[in-house]
Amino acid sequence: MRVFHSTEELVAAQGEKLGTSDWLTITQEQVDQFAEATHDHQWIHVDVERAKAGPFGGPIAHGFLTLSLLPKLNGQTYKLDVGAKMGINYGLNKVRFPSPVAVGSRVRSHTELTDVSEVKGGLQLTIATTIEIEGADKPACVAEMLSRVVL
């Protein structure tokens, strides 16, 4: 895990690949809980029997479930020890879901710090993340995440 001990070190690391997370298995229970939380009960996610006969051969995770794993997965690749009051998700510049994540698949993230800029009260980080599916040709998600570090 890449640990940043100062804002100067963070700024100097622009363009650096931060690392790769551990593998995480996507379970039907996670998919069902996400469906409950978001009220998205589309059959390709939650109806296991019907999904087996569907276009993906079984249930798949919601794209936004995959996206919601960014903080957990990316949190395994870098840590900020810069004396920040807090960090917040600020938004996303772009997100794509090139490949569905079948329930039972394992995913992990690869992160790169593409930009660090000063904003009022702190720094804004742009983190390019690719969520890989074990054994797949295409990634599950490619996202450019913006985080604010309040100093």
C-alpha cells in the first residue's frame, strides 16, 4: 500500500500507479442487498432462475454496485497520512462499465493518481481506477474519481 505522509509527497506523486487491491468475490447476497438499498430489482440481478436463461447465463451485479466498491478497493491501494481533517467523495468525471460482473466473480482495482490540484481548504485528487474481473478480457468498470482532502 502506498502511504502519503505529506501534501508535498502527494503532489509529487501525480501520474504514479498506486497499486492493486485484493480480490473481492461478488455474492448474490451483496447483489440482493444492493437491490434493496437502491430499489433496483431488475431480474438480471435478483431473479437467479430467470437470469440463468438470460443473456449473461446467470445473475450479474448492478453496475452501480461495482462502482460503489471503489472506496473499499481503492482504500487497499493508498492511504493519506497528511494530517487531513477529512476526505470526501467529490464526484466522477467519467464512468464506463465495459463488461458485466457475474455473481461469483472476483474483482480487484488498479489505481493511478492522475492529478492533484489545490482547492479552497485542501486538495482535490483525481484517481483513475480500473476494476478488473478475474479471467475476463475486459474490465468491469473504468472510472475517474474525484476526492477532496480537507486540510
